[in-house]
Amino acid sequence: MTRFAPLMDVALAEARAAGARGETPVGAAIVDPVSGRVLARAGNRTRELNDPTAHAEILAIRAACAALGSERLPGFDLYVTLEPCAMCAAAIAAARLGRLIYGAPDPKSGGVEQGARVFAHPQAHHRPEVFAGIAEAECAGLLREFFAGLRSGSGE
């Protein structure tokens, strides 16, 4: 799965920027797998925007759809540093993304291979191809450091 690692770096850069803003460090990028062109990128902005839906995946999907002038993103890849929650997984299905490539699993709030397992439900409109564990150590490390900082009082 090292073929996905270079583009996961784009999502990791967004995650680092989100963490620097005091947001949970999750980043996402939507990529055209044929050309390798990054169509959209985003990091979490829930606090900044006072919007519980402003997850990196949702923001990247919105930006990519706006760039294409379409409500669907068939054939595009979504790279995200953390397993998407159920809300984001439903948006991924609605957008008809071709592949989901994510880094760290989320045992607490994941909605893909943990918890709700949105794509496994018969009601799922679409099931992207899923690749998990890409740059997992680095993705998980960002989250661990962020939350350790909060617990020690050195964070927000």
C-alpha cells in the first residue's frame, strides 16, 4: 500500500495545520487517481467555524464538488488521516467517491470498519473501495500528541 503514501502526505499536512489551529488534527485530500491532481484538501474546522459538521472529509467533499460543479465525485479518491465517522462515511457514499484511503482506525467514533460500519448497511447508496492503515503510525501519532498536550495542559 505504499503507492498511497505520497498522497497521504497531503492529508497529513492538513492534519498538522488543523492541530496548529487547535482543532483535532485530522486532514483530508480528494485526488484524481488518473492524473494524481489534488482537487481539494481540508483539515478539521469545527471549532473555528462553530460547526459540528466541519470535519476534514466534509469540507474536502464540499470543495471538490464546488470545483467540479457536481454533487458527485465518482472515480475520485479520498485520503484521510483518521477513519471517517458515520456522518462522514454517509457523505462519502452520497458523493459516490471511488476509493477511501485512511490512516488510523478510530475505535471510539469510526464509522467504516468500527462502530456503525456505514458501507456494510444495505441502505448504503454506494460502497467505495477501502484501504486502511496507510501511514497509520504517523496519523495516529499526531492524534496521540495532540490529546496528550490537552491532558497535560499545554494544549488548548
